[in-house]
Amino acid sequence: MKTLLDFLARKDAKAQRRIEGFLLCLLSIGFLSSCIGVNTNISFNADNSGTISLEYRVNQALLSLGRFDGNEAYPTLPVGRIDFERTIARVPGLSLVSHSTRDEAMDSIITARLRFRDINALLGFLDASGSLAMYGNEQGSQKLTLVLGTGILNRDNTLYELIRDISGSYNISFSFSFPSDASLELLDNQGRANNAASQINPQGRNIMFSMPLEHVLYADNGLIAQIMW
């Protein structure tokens, strides 16, 4: 099962070809990442344990795709309770506190709350590969680095126009709560400032950013969030 950041990043050309083929078959729906909004809040305790609160807004037509054989190649997020139970079974120190689903006119809203014992459990949930969520220390501060977008999708085609239209109502947001002051930077792959956020609070005990999904998928030079505390 793909993880949250793996879903957002689209790391290779094979994934891009899969997206294009999927779109051709499902023009009325769009592909998975263009029909989902993700709201994530990560709250840290002083010992780096904490909780993850998630809300997914998913087009209802897409939820059924994973129920059919042959869809293993499509990127997925944990949405059903059984998905989360499988995730926590493979990540030591991760537990599921609550899970619920409600339906609206076009979307299903999935909410979940998890508890992580330490940084390793948090990283295991965000990115099992270890390449998209990284933790370290820098000049006496702790640093969490999240690779949210790699900028591999090509703007110069009709695929971009379709994705832009479909994804217009969906946002990606991350917020982080700490027992002491923290800071947030959004950068591109060259370490330059990325100013795509529609909302951002970069300093304090509660930091956050939010942006349209389109800006994550089509970040020209990638999108990296660096959090230090």
C-alpha cells in the first residue's frame, strides 16, 4: 500500500504514464490524486510522541476502484478502517485511535486519528521508503523534512488543463503543533523559497500551510516542507 507522501510525490515516469492511461479511461472522474483533498494535523509531545489527525475528501466514484481486481498499480491512500489497521500492523509504535466516514453529494469524507510512539513511528506512517519523510538534527534543533511534490508532471499538454479543472476544489494542508516554538519553510528542490501556499503560519507553537492540490502536483521545481523545533 502506498503511503501519504508517496501518493503526493509521483516520483517516476512510469507513474506519469499510469496517470495518463487512467485519465483516458476515466475522463468523467479524473485520477485519484486529482480528486482528493488531504488535511493533516500532527501534534508533538515533548518526547516526540504524538497524534496524527487526518481528513480525506475523496470523490466517491474513486473509492470503488480499489475493490476490483487489477487495480493494485494505482496509487492509494489508507481510507477504510481495514487499510489503517494494515498500516499500523506494519509500523511499530503506531496505533489507531478513531476512524469514521461520511458521505456528501460527490465526496466521501474520511477522518482518522492515530497515535505515534516516537519519530520512527511517524516516519513509518508518512513514508515507509524513507526517501520522502526524513528526520535529523541541525545546529541543536530537530528537523522534519517532507517531500510533497517533485515537479515531474508536464504542464504543456491537455492533461494539465484537465487536472487543473478537476482539482480546483481540492486542497492539501498540513499543520503541526509543538510544546515549544517551531518554524516552517516551503522550498523547491534547489532550496529556494516556494511561495505557492495560499495560507501559511511559519512561526510559533502552531505552524501550518495550505495550498490548492494543483500547486502540489505541478510545483515546477518540486515542493519540500522543512519543519524545525
